[in-house]
Amino acid sequence: MTDMHTVVPGTPAPTRRLVELNGIDIIKESERTAKPSDLFWPWFAANVSVFGMSYAAFVYGFGVSFWQGVLVAVVGVTISFLLCGIIAIAGKRGSVPTMVLSRSAFGVTGQRVPGIFSWLISIGWETFLAIMATLATATVFAELGWSSGTTTKVIACAVIATLIVLASVAGYHTIIRMQSVLTWVTGLVTLGYIAITFSEIDLGAATALPAASNQALIGALVMVMTGFGLGWINIAADWSRYQKRDASGGAIVFWNTFGGAIAPVLLVCYGLALAGSNPELTDAIANDPIGTLATILPTWFLIPFWIAAVLALVSGAVLGIYSSGLTLLSLGIDIPRPAAALIDGVILTLGTIYVVFFAESFLAPFQSFLITLGVPIAAWAGILIADIMLRRRNYDEAALFDGRGRYGNWNWTSIGIMAVASIVGWGLVINNFADAAAWNNWQGYLLGPLGLGGREGDWAWANLGVLFSLVIGFVGYAVLQAGAVRRQEAEPVAPARDQSMVDGPVA
């Protein structure tokens, strides 16, 4: 099947309007008006959520101390969003969404292999955010003494899903404007939350928590990287494809990293102090990450907290569903972009309904699902990062839509590297939630043969597979495909698109 959005460079694109009509087609030069600092707003708004504080409980689940947790938060969050920033450079170089850009490494049709994993993890993330928003509504209403039963959850689920779908259907320009407003609303309320709950902190109790082993520290680090930047990495270039052609690559990396990381770093660190002072919070967060944080608030602040928390979660889900719709198109689905976003919105709604009303627990199966999909996505990310760093010129945009072009139809070397990286990666992670997600107990098969103590050993909890998958993808592609990339770049390009990189390769 051919892509309905295949266009020849220079073909007129739709003008800016309420509903974005651009799908996976090449963004017209006249529409590329964004500057690097514009990337701050979508990334900051999607991550300035009190959910970041809840992650402290997940970090403590590895048995780390307060200061180990701070180290994990600063390093894990920053590095993971730095990787997103590197991939964002490809958006400027190629004027198309992330998963279309990865055709340069996997081939026009071969890209569908990582594309399926990307679509699944995006659907999972956005559904998870909608679930948390629904459960937080019920908890806050219960704290207020209002109805918090089935009817409340049904209405909350419907309203939240509608907001997410409408914004994602509207598209890029509406989302950017919306995120710039939400940043201030959620940011101010989050600061208010910190000011009100600061008296709950007993830093002496938090810092008295014992330190964990290096294996546990690495496990917490990988969990944070997967939950933050690596959870967004498959959509990182979707927001940079509207950047001006001469935008600095370094500036794109900086604003993407700064916008995505600054709020989570501060919020996770504050959450570590808060949860370390009150073990009951740590236990309760497992079932209701956002709502539990509301239980220590005065009644008068519950409504602002609820509004800001829901809006922040909706903001993150909007980014996810917008990009998952683009990924759906990159797989060859022959429908307009708004329709693709609508389809994913329906799936999100059904998933939220199932988890909120029928599933006994959602956090454990979700984290198991996240680690499982995180392994092949990490391999894909390593491959694409290597591809970006090897290239010195802009992508041949027309060839990204033509299997007869320089990138070919299938790159079996890249697919092989991803397969090997995933097999190794899955062998080095275990299902931390064996009872809640028994379907995932097949992992960890290399921990014994490699002398790492097996599924019960100390290294089993370190989730080494995600890091190994990322490194194998990067090194494998850099070594095996460097010559192929040089040959591709040596081929002539039409003068209108043959523009050298202003900022050069990423160092």
C-alpha cells in the first residue's frame, strides 16, 4: 500500500487553520516558522505534572536512599530527555514525523517493524495518563465529600477523553498554543502544592533511609529513564519538523532537554523528600498515583489541585495521541491525520474504561508492559541516534516516501540489529510484577547463563536489558551502516533540497 500523504518536495501544503491537515507529508518551507525555544512549551507542559512526585514512590520501590534517589532523578531524567533532543534534530533535517524519518535507517517499508512497537507504546502511555486523570478525579471528589462512585468516574472519563481527542484532532498549532497556556496554570498550582505540603517534610527521616546496592541503583535509573524521556523518544521529532531550516541543532537539543527535564527533576526530588517522610504515601501511590497526593491537602486547595493535575495529564496524553496518529499513518493506514487521531482516541477511551471499571490493578501490568516495549524502542532509538550522528546533510525527503530511493524499501541490517538487541535486552530484564502480569514471566532468560544470578539474583532488578538494547542498537548501526550512510549521502540530491547542515553533526 502506498502512503496517501506522499508528496513531492515543493507541493503546496495546507495553510495554518484550526484543524491541522498536514499528516506525514513534508512540511512546506513557508510553514516552517518555529524557533528552538518554541520546543520548551510542549515538553514542559506535558511534564510539569504532580505525577512526577509520584515517581518518587516507584524509585523508593528499589530500596534506594534519598540521596541515591536524587542522583537517579537528576541523571536519569536529564539523559533520557537529552536523547529525545538528539532525535528532535532529525525533525528539522527531514520535515516529517519521527517514525517517517526512521525510514532512512530501516527502509520505507521496513520502518513498519519499529513503527508497530512505537504505536503500541504511545497508545499505552496516553491511556495510562487518561486512567490517572480519571482516578484522581474520583479521589479528589471523595476528599471533598462529593459523589466519587461509578457515575463520577463515567463522567470524568468521558470529559477527559473528549478533551484529549479534540485537542489531538485539531493538531500541531492548536496544541502548541494550548500547551503554552497550560504551562502557566499547571506550573503555578504545582508551586502552590509544594508550598502547602512543605510542612509535611521530615528531611531527617527521608535522609535516614538506608542506601541500596549498585544493582538496585541502576534498576531505579533505568526505570526513571524509561518512564520519562525514553517514554517520549519515539515522538521527539514530531514537534521539531516545523523548525526553521537554519535553526541550530544545539539549540533544538537544549530546549527539548531543558523543557522536558527541568520540571520532572525538581518534582521527583521533592517527591523523594515527601514520600521519604511518610511511608504511607509511598504505599498508597501504587494504586492511585495522583489522587493519593491530594489526601494531604487542605480542602480549599483540592479543586485547583484537581484541575491542574487533570490538565497536566491531558496535556501529556494529547502529545501522545497526536503522535500515535502520525505513527498509524506511517504504517500505511490510508486515512486523514484527524481521523487517525480519532481512532486512537477511541482506543484510549476503551482502554481507560476497562482499567478503571474492570481491572483490579493497573500500575503493575502497565509497568511490566512499559519495560517490555521499552526494550525494542531503546534498540530503535539507538539505531536512529547513530543514523542522525552519521549524517552530515539533510534527509532526502522525497526518498523517505519512495522505496526505490536512496533509503530503499527494507534495510535488513537495521532490522537484524534491532532483533538482536531486543533478544538480548529481553533476556536481561525480568517481570517485576509476576503475579499481576503473569503473561510476561518469560523474560530474564540470559541472567543465569551470563552468570548474573538468574531471575532471583541482585542484577535481575537492574533492568540492564534496556541499556544493553540501546547500546547494541547504537554501536551496531554505527559500525555496520557507516559505509552505507556515506554512500547515500554521496548520491546527488535535487538542488532545491540539497542544503548542508548549518550546525553540522551532533558531537
